[in-house]
Amino acid sequence: MRQLILDLLPENPPSLDNFVPGGNAEAVAALAAWAAPESRETSLLLYGESGSGKTHLLRAGADVYHDAAAAPDLEAAASGDAPARVAVDNVEALSGAGQIALFNLFNRLRAAGGRLLTAAGQPPQRLPLREDLRTRLGSGLVYRLLPLADEEKQAALAAQAAARALPLPAGALDYLLARATRDMRHLMAILVALDRYSLEHKRPITLPLLREVLQHAPPHSLR
């Protein structure tokens, strides 16, 4: 059953198109403009609390993604030719060596006309980083991301359900938000899996069916 749900989950890589902006429309527009070939800005930093969409936008906006929380020394970005657009998430988790690596990466990208997209929980001036690195990250574009309110998540999910002619029972979205990972990309993928599962098994969409799908859909199952 678990493998069946995994097979039904859609291929849904992060993109600007499948990001629900909520109150972050200005930041998303700035990211799109920054990524355009004619942009001359080297650096863009996004900051905000967990669940505000930082990782989604970093994966959508860069050629290569690094997570400092998983690799604080940033070994993979420390040498060699850098791609045109590099993303580094959770920069506050960088070790001393990682901070030096990011400082050098910034300089290499700027010299080569590349771009550096970073994310953190706080604005640059509050980050526990070397002063020269804080200055570099604060010298470019900086935008705060706001998490979606539950009402905004419900509205986006209801719109997707309506677009798929998916008849959700009363209370389904409340149930989904209360029990699933609250990342919007994952929530929307669950709706698609629910639709496919219902059609494949010729079962109406009910709360028990939604519960069945959720029980067998791991929170990090998106591909």
C-alpha cells in the first residue's frame, strides 16, 4: 500500500509556478527578476521562519542546491567551477570552514557573473557569521518571507481541488492540515494522489479514504 501511494504521488519539483506566494508576491517577483539573464545582482538572500517557503524557492531558483544544516563545511562548493546559480540554505548553520567556503564562493560567482541565492532564519545583520560574510550577504537583495496562514493554505488547496473537479467532503481540508506536513507542495501532491487513488480504486473521496492515503504517504515522499 505504501509503495502504491508513492507511485501515485506526482512528480512535483519546486518551481516558481507551483509556489503559493500568499503575502510573498514581491519576493517571488524579485527572485524571478534576479534569475533573469539581464540581472546584474550577484546575491539574493531570503529569510523567514520555518515553513515560509525558503527551501522551495532556493531549489526553484538555482542550478545547484546546498544545505548548510546537512553539510556545514560546504565541502561541495569549496572548489571547482561554480554553476551559474548556486543556492545555500540555512547559512546560519555554517561552520567556520563553511563560512570561508561561502565567502570564497560569493567572490568567485561575482567575478564570473554568477548568482548566489541564500536563505536563513534571520536577516543578514543578525546572523552568527563572520563580519565580512555578513557584509557580503547584506550587500545584495534581501527579502523576508512570511508563512501562509491556514486560511490561505485552505483557499489554495480548495482551488486546486476545484480545478481537478475533486469533490472533497466537509472537513477534509481541516483534516489534511491537521495531520499532514504543512509544506504546500506536499499538501497539493497529497490531493493529486488522493484523486488518482480514488479513480484507480473506484472509491468515492471520503475522510476514511483521505486517512488511508495519509497513513501511507511519507512526509518527505515528493520526488
